[in-house]
Amino acid sequence: MPLMIGLVIGRFSFSHQSQDPERNNESGATHSSTEPRLHEALSRRNTSSGIRGGFQKDLSNILGTNDRVERTRLLLALIDGMSSSEFEEIAKTFQQENWTNHHETEFHLLLAGWIKQDPLATIQYLQDHELNGTARRTAIASWAAMDPEAAAEAVARIDFDGKVNDWMIGLIDGIAQNDLDAALLTLESLPASETKNRAIRAVIPDVVTRGTEYANQWIEMIAEPKMQNIMARNLAAPLARHDPQGASTWIENIQTTKVRRDASEIVADIFAEQDLDAAALWAESLPPDTLTEAAEGVAKHMTRKDPIEAARWLQKLGDDPDLDGARIQFLKEATPLDPETALEHVGSLSKETQRHQFYRTILKAWSRNDPPSAIAWAKAHSESISVRVFRSIVPRDQWDDL
């Protein structure tokens, strides 16, 4: 597997860098085992007598079945009896009849059945007909889950010069279904690109199903700091939705500070939505460098429940400037619910520019709903707000009342 992965990465990274004849000859020798199979597959396609007439009618009737489970059962039965040439004709019918727009799941099931029987013919069809990336990813993933080395070899031979290599994403997705460590090896070898980012997102469900302990081990196996951070941020939300308590433990076990901080904010948000009291206690137990990030998610949901309680909780956490993110979450959530309480805590922000900004924003919002109260507050606290903010709230004829 590692040798074949190296071949794929080499093809992905350098396929357009050299046109040297000797290099091309070496490439041909490398893939000699694949060439006869590809030509044989294409020959079978070109000499095929075509699809049996009843298949199109059967397919039309199947797609018209309202019961999704029954529709899938009937389609699987149809697929079991089809030859490679019949798969190709049905794929063409899907496109000609625009069935792919309304029956994408069934079309992908068809591709999965075809690539299991004749992978090279399936790939050739997908190349020839310029189908969307989802179709290509689904088909390759199905094959890679069964035969990763053969799938990797085929992907290495596909010419690609676009922005996102859907063949590569499908390959990694398929490998991950049975061997997450091999998928990680492939991901780490890819150059930074949108392909790599999408491939990371593709394997997240497989990591999540293994649980938080494995997710932590997997994160720690990633050598590249930037990729480690991206992976942790992508894992945080599904892990927290699946098991918020387990995800909170996962956060505590992450060794890299920046990764732990960034992921904690996401987990805290989801954890607090499900169990606010437990999330608050968890955040308080974290190291200071992580508490400041986790506090943002807790502050948001606590403020929605009770702005006064949220303000007290934030005060209890101390005066660390890094808590400004949590304070800002509090001010944003408190403004429509309790603008007076929000205004009373603007002064906790560490930066003067932000304090002026929030005084103005909150007073403006309050004055739209309750002008007398907003004006009264501005006049009573004129020493805390700038002249510009004061004059934007208080009518001109009351400026001399101070």
C-alpha cells in the first residue's frame, strides 16, 4: 500500500512537470500491468451488442417506485444481473433522460455496482462524459474500499489539471473505510490544496465512528501543524454532536496548544447547547489558555438563557484580555435581550476601540426600540462614552442638560 500511495502522490504532484521521452517510457513500464486490462475493458465496450431492451423499461419502473427501500431493493436486483456493457448503456440513459438530477443516489448505486464489476471501463466512462465530481468520488471510493492498491494504480494514471482532484478525494475516502492509517499517510503526502482540504473532510465521518480516543490518537499522528489544526477543527463539531462529554475529554488530551484552543471553542458551543451547566463546569476546569476559547461557546448559550447570570459567570473567570472573545459573544447575545445589562459590561473589554464600538452599537439598537431609556442611559453615563456616541443618541436640544 505505501508504494502505491507514493505512486499516486507522485502522479498528483508532478504529472504536468515533465515531457521527457525517456521519463514517459519509464512511466509506461511502471503501468504495464494496467495497460492490457484497460485495452481489454475498452474492447469489450466497443464490441458490445448493447443493452437488453427490457432493462430500460425495468429501470424506468424502478425509479417510479415511491417506496425508497423497495426502490433500492429492486435496483440492486437489477444491478446483480447486468453486464459491463449494459451498465454503460443504463448510465447513458440516466443522463439522456435527466434522471441523475432527481435520482442521484440511485445513479451512484449504479456506478458502485459497475465499478465493482469492471472498474477500468467505469473510470473511462466517467472521464469521457465529464460527469460531476460527486459521481467520480463515489465510484472511486467504492472501488478503493474493496481494492485500494488497484484503485490507487488507476488514479495515478488519470490525467488531471483542474482545481479539485475528485479522483484523489474518492480514493482517500475509500481507503479510509478500511484503513484510516493508510488514508492519513496519503493525506499527509498531498501538497496543500483544495483537494487536500476536501479529502480531510471526506474522512471525518470514519474517524468519528471510531470514537474520541481514536480521534485523539489520529490527531497526534499528524506531523504537519497546519494540517493537524485543520483536522481537529473539522473533527470537533461531529465528535461533540455524537458525544459531548467524550469530546470534552478529547479536547483535554490534545497536546498541541493551538489545536486544543481552536477545537475547544467548537466543542464548547455544541456542549453548552446540550448541557449548559456541565459545559460551564468543564470550561472552568480547562487550562487558562484553553478556557478563554471554550468560554465563548458557553457565554453565547448562557446569555441566551440569562444575560445577568452570564455576566456574573464571565466576571468570575477573571480579567484575562484573551476572554474578550467570550465577552464579545455575551454583548452580541445580550444586546437584543437586555441592552442595559450589556452596556453595564462593555467596560470589561480590554481594548478601548472595541469599547467605543459596542457602546455605540448597543445604544443604537436600544434607541430603535426604546428611545427614552437609551437617551437616559447615555446622559447618565456620558463620562463612559465618547462625545460622538453621546450626540448620536441624545437629541441636540438635550446636550446642555448635563
